[in-house]
Amino acid sequence: MKVCVIGTGYVGLVSGVCLAEIGHDVICVDKDEAKISLLKEGKIPIYEEGLEELVKNNYESKKLVFDSNTSYGIRESDIVFICVGTPPLPSGKPNLAAIDDVARMIGKSLNGYKIILNKSTVPIGSAKRIRKIIKENQDRGNGNYEFDIVSNPEFLKEGEAVKDAFFPERIVIGSNSEKAINIMKKLYEPIIKQDFNYAKKNTNKKQKVPILITDSTSSELIKYASNAFLATKISFVNEIANICERIGANILDVTYGMGLDKRIGSRFMKAGIGWGGSCFPKDVRALSYTAEEYGSQASILNAVIQVNNQQRFKVVQKAMDLLGIIDDKVIGVLGLAFKPNTDDTREAPSITVVNKFLELGAEVRVYDPIVKDYPDNLDKGAIFAKSSYEALKGANLMVLVTECGEFLDLDFERIKKLLTDPNIIDGRNFLDKKKLQDIGFKYVGIGN
Ligand code: UGA
């Protein structure tokens, strides 16, 4: 099938390359010409494991092409994926300007029956809104071609997006059109049956992927409710971690014990400095906003946000407990991205923590294995180190805020000699507490 993917952010790029790899002809379009030029040169604007090679291979075999002409991409395709951003407005309501622009462009460019597929996380009811905008623009433009809107939310985790695209736990299709649903089943058939080369090479488990067909509103809500539930799990565990600290229990044993109950499960049960990124904060706020807009109470969602906002400051409180006055102290911070294996620092708890240390007058040195550019949301003044050791030399305190794999292999005997005071705050309960205490560190975890 011929597919146009609008938007080459991490959702668009990963979805596009996945569709090309399973055999479709894909045009990835973006109005940002500089980005398209880079992609044509094989340069990927984001870090995502395995993505670069897949893009290169599919670009070379011409299954994947890049273009900055959105209208051309739409006209050439049977299915149009909308993968543009919906950043939050200050009220929590998602900004739909990019989606509306794309819908207008689709209306003007339709030249035959097409499926318009929404992958972006959009407010409940957006399928109807997009239909209306397309219709309005079509009426003013070039005739009245038939089209169907499908909601097909993405469940891609940054850092594991390629894997999640090829081996999803479910595919959700929201539509009331039999015709569109049948085309969607055909589009995803190789994924559903796990019958494509990449799967054959990369997994020996061949399990059929469940596909859920529902109406577009329920499909849109499945996306929000899934992210909100995962965020709730984490905030809940963080609240329990705080109780652990008061009563002298160990959160690692508590969550392990809870997770053995299959109804609870062991995933997304890691206590720490809380959740961040471009999805959870935006989506939980948006769902709370929608609930209130429609006259429903969002008490749990609001509490989940509140717990998360407070959680990041626990690390600052712990630093104060260890160091007293923070002013003039040197703090080495390991990790900056909102989670490992990504360079994304959007709404990262680490940024709040570093900014607070800076505000309190500390000299802060940061090191992250992947983040190389000074993030826009980081207050000026943090010093970028080239290694963990450089960040920690002469510091009064080491704070781990992102659980990057390489921090497990650090030489802690060497770090003890580098630090002025042997203090470690492990904001992710990632390091071996006993080993560090045996070396002579004062180790402080979260609920641990
Ligand atoms: C999240 C969802 O997991 C994806 O399913 C979804 O498709 C995506 O949002 C999206 O809406 O696009 P992502 O934001 O990439 O994916 O990151 P997660 O791996 O879910 O982590 C989110 C945050 O929770 C991170 O800050 C992470 O450190 C934190 N976290 C996660 C914890 O604090 N504890 C845990 O046990 C797990």
C-alpha cells in the first residue's frame, strides 16, 4: 500500500520506517525542509536505538522516501498518517494547531478515497474535528472525495520505539467504517501475524498481535487512559516509597512482593524521582482537563500529578539533609534525560532538580551519556562534563537522576577518592547500596 506519514518526529519516523520495512511504500513528509534534507543525507534528528540503520536501508531500497511537500505526499497515497505534535497549552489543553493545519492541507489535497489515520495523541473527539476540517476545506477546493478517519494510537516508548513498533502488545483501531477497518487489517497484517523479515531475524517468539476494533472516541481514550494508568502506578509506588522512609521499610522488597501478584504486575513499579518526558505529563494533564471540561471529577489524576511534582524535590531535600546549606557546595549529577537510552530532556525530573540546586547556589556539574547539547529548559550555569568522573571530581555529593546502564560499571573506589565527601543520592534506586556502603559511601536512596 502507499502510505504518507506527516511529521518526522519520533512517532512519524518510527511508524514510517516500520511500514516500509513490512513492505509498504512510504513517503515521510515534513514542512521543515532542513529536517528533510538531513534525513535524505541519512542523518536522524533524534536518537532512537536501531532507527538509523532501518531508515538507511529502506531509503536505499526506495521503500521510504522523504519530501517537504505535504500535499504531494497526500496525493500520492492511499493512507495518510497524522503524526504531528500536540504540545500542551498552559491550561493543560493540547495545542491542536499542527493537527488543524494538516487537516486543512488534507482537505485541499484529496484526489480520491483515502484513510486519514490519526497516530498523534489527540483530545477525545478529535476524529470528528478532523473530519469537519477536511470536509470544509474540500468543499472549497477540489470536489468531494470520500474519506474515512481512523484513530490508531501509538504505544511507542522512547528508547524502545523501534521494538514497540515491530512487536506491539496490541493494535487499536478506532473507526466506524467497515471499509477502513478492512484496509487497516490488511495494512498491519504482517505485524499481526509477525510475518516479516525483521521479525524473523530479531525474535523467535511468533505470537499473533491482538487487534482491537472500537469506535474512535474509545480508541482515543485507550491511549490517554493507558498513559495515565502507568503514571498512576509510578506515583502510587513513589507515595509508598515515602511511607517506607517514615516507617523503615524497603520499597524494593515492597514492590517486589506486590508485583508477584499477577493482578498488580512488576512493571512500572520503580520508585524514584518521578516521571517526565513528552508524554506522561502532557497526557495526564490533558485527560484531567477533558474530565473537568465534561463535568467529571479527575481526583485521582490530579493527585497523581501532585505526587509527581513533589517527588522530584525529595532529592533536593535529601541533599539538604546531607550537606546542610547548599550554597557553594559542588554537586555532580549523573544523567539528565527523562529516562535512559534517549537524549530527550523534556519535562525531565532531573532538570527540575539541577535547576533547584543552581537556584540554591550550588556549582552543578552534569554528565549524561547521550545528552550532548545544553537543554533549553536547563537554567544557565550548569557545567557539562565529558565523563562521570569529570562531573564528580571535587564534588561534595553525587546525585544519580537517570538510570543509564553505564553508571553500573563505574569504578566507585575511584569515585570515593574523587569526591570531597563520600555522599551518594541514588534518585532511581539503581546502584548497589550494600557495595557502596561497604566502600564507605553514605548512600541515600528513595524509600530504600
Ligand atoms: C510512554 C508510554 O510508556 C508509551 O507506551 C507511550 O506510547 C508513550 O509514553 C507516548 O505516549 O508516546 P515514554 O514517555 O517514552 O513512553 O516513557 P516511559 O518508558 O513510559 O517512561 C516515562 C517516565 O516514567 C520516565 O520518566 C521514567 O523514568 C518513569 N518511570 C517509568 C518511573 O519513574 N518508574 C517506572 O517504573 C517506570
